[in-house]
Amino acid sequence: MSHHARFGRGTPVLTAFAACFVLMLSMGCAHENPASQLTGMPAGTGFVLRTSQGDAGQHKYSIFIPRDYNPAVKYPTVVFLHGVGESGSDGIGCTTVGIGPAIAKRNGNFPFIVIFPQTGMDWCTADSEKIMLDALHDAQKNYSIDADRVSLTGMSSGGKGTWVLGARHPEIFAALVPMGGFGAAEEVPKLTKVPIWVLHNSGDFIVGVGNSREMVQKIKESGGNIQYTEYDAGGHDCWDAAYDEGQLFSWMMSQRHSTLAGAAPKGPMGN
């Protein structure tokens, strides 16, 4: 990984609408379901399709349960926010790009529980926020989640969702990982306490790298705990390189909410 100290405007930012349109064209409409690539998984593990019931009503979502799952053990957990190309309501499309394929490459030998809520194109609305929280709550009730080690990550539009929903819920998340995402400068004052790792490709033609550079600069200037990886690469998919390297997962594993403000987590994921 290359860590850059220089920040600037970068590639001009496309409008949200145009970026979403280009993204859907570039990524296509269909991706392989990572659940179909896993072999020899014990019963009750792998990708499980569930329905949450809460403030947002009923919504399908997927959850990944590690191959070695033991309900007596508390597992670190990742909440993953998909991009616009995986929007929908089937609870499956949200697994097909990003961390889902990374799990499939490891054939389910993955140390995190991973929650995949699914919404439309915008993670920043009140309804999308409720969908994410309902999935978290349902997962907590049914699986052994370590509430002290819950990270939020997302790609593209889900990257902006990571900024926004992370800022709204500091009581839940131990770490934030926005990837190839739009910026959310108005949230900076609420993002200075939580550890953040930002990733972007320098040649991203869908969401300009200036979005991440600006967020990193503003949070650093505000005294936040943030690190930045900018890959010298074109395209939008910085997450593939990050997941292949694996350093990001080790970092997420090491983060603890209890070290942020000396208080136990509360809210949907608390006890």
C-alpha cells in the first residue's frame, strides 16, 4: 500500500447522478453470487439470507457466518454498505461486489461476521439508516457478535454512507473504512474520535479521488485519527487490492470501541 501525505483537488468530481449512471454501466447488472463459490461449509455458516423487522419495516439482508463459527465465542463484525450497482431488495445483490467476493476467495475462512444490509442508491437517507440499524439489531439477536468490535465500511455511494452513518452512530462503531467514496465534509466534526482508514484509486473516473483527499485533510486538521491509502491505479475498485492485501482486516480486527471514550457500546448493538 502507498500512503500519501499530499492532498489536493484531484480528479474533478462528477455529479452524484452522473457518477451513479456511469457506475452502473461500468459494473454491469449481474455479478456472481459469492455464496455459490463456497465449498464444504458447515451447516448454519456461510452466506445466510435473513429478513429484518424493525423501524424500516421488513427488509432482506445477508449475513456471513465464519466457517469456524462457535456461538460461545464473540466475533468481530463488519457492516458493509454496497454501491449503487448492488442496490435492490433481494438481500443478495449486496454481497456480490466488494467484501463478499473477498470472503469467497478465502472459501469462508474469514474471521468476521459480516452484515450486508441493502437499500437503494443513497445510504444517507433516514430510511436507509433504519435499514442498516434493523439489520444490525437482527444480527445481534441471532448471532454471537462482539459489540466492542463492530466496524462500518462501504464502497462508492456506500463510502459516503460510511462517513454519514458513522458520524450519526459513534455509540456503535469501533472503526470506519470508506472506500472510493464521495465526501461528506459537513460530518467532519463528528468524525474526529473514531479510527478511520480511507482508500481510493488515484485514477478513479467515477468518484474523483479529491473526495477522499479533502476528507482526510479536513479530519487531520481537526485532530482526528485517520490514515489514507491512495493506490496509483485507474478504475473505481480500490477495495479489491485492499482486501487482497489483508492488512486492512488485521487493522479492523484490532480496533475496540471501548478504547475510544472509555464507555461501553450502547444502542442497537449494545447490551
